[in-house]
Amino acid sequence: MRTVPVKLAARGYKIQISAGLLDGLGQLARVALGENARQAAVVSNDTVDSMYAGRALKSLARADFKVHRFSIGDGERFKSLRTAESLFAFLIENRIERSDAIVALGGGVVGDLAGFAAATYLRGIRIIQVPTTLLAQIDSSVGGKTAVNHPLGKNLIGAFHQPSLVVIDPDLLRSLPARQLQSGLYEAIKYGVIRDRRLFNRIASNIDKLRKLGSDELEHLISRCCAIKAQVVQNDEREDGLRRILNFGHTVGHAMEAATRYRRFLHGEAVGYGMRAASRISERMGLLTAGDLERIEATIASVGDLPDAHTLALDDILSAMNRDKKVEAGKAAFVVPVEIGRVVIRSDVPPQVVRAALKDALA
């Protein structure tokens, strides 16, 4: 079992990574939560619930947890205040107490929604993240960002609330649709561009193995991405500085999701377009060489075809960008690469450069 620690003093926790680890969830949860935790509310979505909730519940029951089961709809549009309200009612009806915990069994939507509920119910209870998509395993389950969406913008309503434990079982990815796997691989490319050129090169050289879920390559990818995020979060838990680099591709990506009402793109796909746009902005501003731009573009393309986006109205995306939580003093901030492995944050990008780069990226 690979272990990646997230060192945040009293809020620190471990990311545990191993094939078949779902069946050990109960024992790991008992160690992380202590003997006072009596109940566990397992939050999942309809698809994941039918495949994996039974195993999770049995494992938790073997560790003497009284287990409750709550399922939400499948898709980004269910990461909403309405769904959160239903979850709050479920927690209240089942008398979940402050010493108890929520277990988020699912992808990024489930993890974000369940984390938001954990951060706010009874002013905060503990949560264990059990991510079932590649994107959630390498990114959203780690770092304590929780949120729900609003029709006017993504993740505008949320809180920082670190999990007590992250349990990652790569075997769960074997049931993942190809499109969901690709979505996670786009997000993995982000980590290489922002922080680790060697990781970027390894992803570019092993895309076929990753698409076929080669176990050694997959576990290395997951553990390395988690280690990078842990390092960043340890240095900047609440996104006051360094952590902002994790938003590479997200300024445009979140805007595309909001402009299409969270129904057209998976998160990683929108980030794929966002990384293309940010890289083109950087090249147009003379910060990124044409060679590195070409390598970033080629590696994104090697993952698979992004959903068609050329019919999207640029003004709709630009308007959504201006409502993003990363806007400061009325200006959108862009994380732009200056070379593969290093990025900077710029809020002085001329509007005409943003429009031109976005138009090119969506073509």
C-alpha cells in the first residue's frame, strides 16, 4: 500500500493507495476516526451505489459502524444546494452526530457535495473520501475544497474542510467509462505542466498504458499527482498563493461548464480546453515557446478527442469567466505556463488576447 501524507498539523491525514483497498475501508476508517464514531453516512450516486456501495457498507459494518446509505443523481448538475438540502434532511433524520462521519463514495461531484455537507452540518463533522473516478483520485478528493454549483457559476458556494482519510482503490477504475477515464487524464496532464516536467514526459510516453489501466503506471500516476497536490496544499491550505497554480485550465474550464449549464462537458474535458486556451495565451504573450505549446497541445490530443466546442458563444464563456471566484479587482486571473513544469499567474492579460486564444482553443 502506498501512503501519501498530507501534513497540516491537527488537520493532517493520510492518502492510502492500493488495489482492492475498498474492502479494507472499515478498518482504515476506524483507525482514522477513533472509537467514538458510531455511525457512517455513505453518500454516493446512482451508478456507483449499484456497483460498490454494498462492499463499502459491509466493510464499515465489520468495523462496528452503523451505516446509512444516501444516493444522488449522476452528473454535475446535481452538485447543487437543492441536493445538499436533501442530504442535510437525511443526516438530521438519521441523527448523525458530531462524532460520526460522512463517507463520500464516488467521483468529484459526490466528493464535493458530501464534503460541503460535512463542512456545514452541525458546523462541521468528519468526512472520508473514497474516490471512484481517476479525476477524483488524483485531484478533487485531496485538499479539502468542498462546494456546490450555482446556475451563475461553478463552485461559488463552498468551504475548506479537510478529510480525515482518503482511500484510493485503483481497481475501481476498471468499471469507468472511457470518457470518464479520459477526463481524469486531462487533469493529470495539468500536474505535469504546473509542477513536474518528468511526470509530463512520463504521461506523454505512456498514454496507451494509462488508457488500458496498466496497474504499475496507473498507481505511479495517482501517487505522484497526490504527492504534488499534498505538497502544494501543505504550503498554502486556503489558496492564498501557491495553491492557485492548481487552477491551470480552470478559469476557462469552469466558465465553459457554467455556460453550458453543466450538461455538455465533463470537468476534465473543460479543463482540457482551458489548458489549451491558457497555453495559447502564454505563447501570444511571449512567455511560452512554440515548441512547448506544441507539446502541451499534442499530449492533450493524445488522450482522445475533446467534445466539439466550436459552436459555443465566446461572449457566454467570457461573461461566465467574469463571475468566477478567481476574479480579483474585476480581472480574471490566468495560470499560464512559461515552460513545461512551471507556471505563473497573470491578471493583466489583454482582453483581445484572451478572446483570440479562446477562439483558437475551441476551434
